[in-house]
Amino acid sequence: MDLNKELLLKSGARLYSLGVELEAARDRLRQLVAQGVSFDSAEMAQAYLDFTALEAQWKAMEAQHIELRDEILREGQETTE
């Protein structure tokens, strides 16, 4: 298998697992809000930091994944022309 395609598959799998972690962090924030935890509390601040760190990782990895996908598509178009 082409190295770029293998990297694309691996990054897709990592995006999926990171997305699961991100959604768990989002759910944690929702739970804290539902429980009435103060927005100024240390627990809420930590949950928000965890969420934003995961979100930043996901966005960066998504951008890399899209860039690699587009590169593979361009290579495919060049070979068919």
C-alpha cells in the first residue's frame, strides 16, 4: 500500500479515537453544568481546559488529515491524466 494512503488511514483512525475522547470531555462539561457546578470552580476550569486541549488537537489533526487526503487525490488525478 502507498505510504501516504497508509498514513491517511492511520490519521483517520486517530481522528476517530480523538473524537471519542473529545465527546467524552464535552459530556463531562454538560454533566457539570447539569449538576449546577459553578463556572468559577476548579473542577469546571479543569474540565474546560481538558476539552479545549482535545479540541485543539482534533482541529490540528483534522487539518493534517484533509491536507494529506487532498495530496493523495491530486496524485491520483495526475496519474489518470
